[in-house]
Amino acid sequence: MKNRLREKALELGFADIGFAEAKPLDLYIQEVDSRPPEMYSFTINDTFSLRRGADIPTKNPWAKSLVVLVRNYHKYQFPREMTGRIGRCYQVDERKEKKEEYRQLISYFHFLKSEGIFFFLDQEIPARMAAATAGVANYGKNCFAYANRVMRGASWLEIIPLIMDRELEPDEHTISYNCPSWCRNACMAACPTKAIYAPGKINPHRCIAYNSYYGNGITDTELREPMGTWVYGCDRCQQVCPRNAAYENQPLPVNVPLEARAADFRLERLLNMTDEYYTEKIWPLCFYISRKNKAKWQMNAARAMGNTTDRDYIPELITALKNNPDETVRGMCAWALGRLGGEKSKAALEARRANDNDLVCREIEAALNSL
Ligand code: SF4
Ligand code: SF4
């Protein structure tokens, strides 16, 4: 049975598959229980809880095995226009658009059903710990999972944990940090927000990825500059990692459909996009920000513009400062104009200083002071 599951997974294009007993993921549970509750409240609450998912037998008493599929999400090059702005894994997330990768998983589900296997794709199972438990990945000190047997050991992998009602011989776990000592923790040094506060420990509330799609209100002043030009997600601690160099430095085919839509994610298009543009071009690919929260994208685009030092963005920022209905977007435009500087920025900020609400006026005064 195990061989059949493996052969079918590889035949359908998955990179790897591993097997474990359906036991509690104890190390994960110990780790989150040792952290302040507020650090993980976004993934451990009544409606969604990785802590609950980690206790596999309590949540799913019928489960006998944990089976982990690995998908390589870096089979193609990523568009240069999106590099450093949109995290790679999100650029090829096909769950909403139901394209080839999605259909591959559905085909695997059909196969499992045809074999009479009862299974469940439990989104609450902590994916990286599941992968290490099933022997398909090990950890980097940046907390990402690195492939053991495939993808030249890289971290560009999507992990799909399934629980099944069949006893399957478990593989040996690979829960370990396999980082070379000569690396000297390059990921920690490169993390712009210092989110990796110790090897293998990230404070999500300081992570750019978290801040780009979660959280309400205008981004804290302290984080705006370190968040740089990332609009949605962040790959920095993976890009600098020498464990990814072999994979990254090889020639990969162009992703033609993705290249064709890369221009949709230009900062100027994001900043002043309509509701239709957002729901038709952006949200179907990058859906962690709700369909109703276009303003979060626009605020992120304004912040990214401010961090480019490119004054060509000033006219777009002035337009949004005047016209955007959301105060967090207008406030961030003021901040960005202060960062980019120049006479046009100053004139636009002065023209708005008495014509907006408290939040935006505070941002305008701070921006003018910074000029
Ligand atoms: S950058 Fe260095 S320490 Fe960080 S995950 Fe990569 S090899 Fe490990
Ligand atoms: S994803 Fe970015 S912000 Fe988050 S830990 Fe890695 S480098 Fe830091």
C-alpha cells in the first residue's frame, strides 16, 4: 500500500511523500505552549487552531497515519517584476483558481478514494513539523522546512499533510536543524525586522509576511522602513540562505502565464486600483487579505513606493493622498511622500495638512518634519 501511495504521488508530479504514525506532534505543542499566548493567537483560536491540529489523535481518533505530500512550487522562474515584492509561494498558489497543481491534488484524492482509503486534509496540522515527522524535510534556523531527498535540499516546498485510516509503516523522522555551521546564521542577520530572534524562533508579529496580510490599521512606523518593498509576503530569509543556492542557481523554465500577469502587481497599479481590478486580478492569486480589504494592499503599495527612493511614484502617491477613501492608505501615502521628498511631495503634503482627519494629519505633519 505504501509503495502504491508513493508511486501515484510521484506519477502525479509531487516531489516527495513521507509517512508517520498519527501521533501528537509533541515538539510543536511544547514549543507553542512555551510562547506567550498573544504571539500565536492568530493561528490558535476557537475557529482555527494549529495547536488543536497538532494533537492528531485527540482531534481525529480514527486516524492511523500521517501522510505528507511535498510539492515543489519553484519549478519555474519567478517574474523579476514580482521579486522582492510578492512572496514566491503566493505567486503560484492555485487554490482559488483551481489550475493544474490544484487538479493534481484532486486526482490524488480520487486515487485514495478508489483504494478505499478514508483520509482528511487537515489544515490545522502544523505543516513543517508534519513534514519533518514524516521524514521528508528538516528545519532551517529560519524556521522553514528544507527538502531531504529532492529539490537539491531547497526550501521552496509546499507541504500537504493528510491523515488516513490505514496503518502504514512510518519513515524515520528528520526533526533537526541541518544548517552548516559556516553559514553563521545568515537568515537572522538578513531579516530586516529582526523577526528571527533566536535560531529556529520567529516572532510572527515582527515578520514582514504576517504584517503584510494580517493586522489592522496603519502599519507601525517602526516597521515601515524595514518592510522595504515587500507588498505581500517575504522571501528574504530563504533568498539569502546558502542551502537554497544550488537550486536557485540552476536554469529554470520561464513561467509564461505568470509573466503575463506580473505587470498587474506593479506598485502604481495596486495603489490606485478599482474594486473590480482587485477582485479580478489580484485577489484570486493572493487571497490572504480579504476580498473586501483592498485598502490593505494599497497601504502596502504606498509603503513600498516610499521605500524605493524612486520619485517617479510621487504623482500616483499624490493622487491617492487626495482621493483614496481609506485613512490608512492616505496616511501611508503621506509617509511615502515624506520618504521620497522633493518639492512636489512637499507641496502636496502642505495642500492637504488642514483637509484631513487626525490620523492623516499626524502622518502629514510627521512627513513634512522629515523633509
Ligand atoms: S541562512 Fe544559514 S542558518 Fe539560516 S536557514 Fe540558511 S543555512 Fe540555516
Ligand atoms: S519572512 Fe522575512 S520578515 Fe519573516 S523572518 Fe523571514 S526575512 Fe524575516
